Amino acid sequence: MITLPTKKKWFDMIASGEKKEEYRDNTPHYKSLFYKYLRTPVTIRFRNGYRLESPTIERTVIPRIGTGRPEWGAVPGKEYIVLAIQDCEKEDV
């Protein structure tokens, strides 16, 4: 399973079901993780920070290449690996 560290603001929005996409730069590192899953559901573990004991949630996402929404942290016009979150129910962490 892929684990992605996430800043608290975005982690909380994902956990609440408010944020329906997560963005990762289209770098060689993230390409190696996600290109094989483009347009295919994959389970991701989001971790609030880097520590092993940090809160985590699991979500099914479908990766694609595209632009994102500024209110969810994307820079307008920048191309990302967009992780479209499929299961957006609220989860207490």
C-alpha cells in the first residue's frame, strides 16, 4: 500500500469528506508510484505527517493527470498527478 504524508489542513479535509482530490507533483518519484495505476482504483494511506504514530486514514483513489482546484491546494494551471478520492465519507481520526 502506498502511504502519503499529508499536511494537517489537507488531511483533516480528506478525513471530513470535504476534499475530494489530493495533488502530487508530476515528478519522477510520483510517476513511479502512480503511472501504473492511472485511471485504476488504488487504496492509499494518508498520514498526517511523517511519524509512524501519526493519524492515518485509507481511501480509494483513481489517479489521473490534470490540473486541480486552488481551494484544495493546487496552483492554477499547474499539471499534477490528481488523486480523485472515491470514498469521501466522514471519518473521525
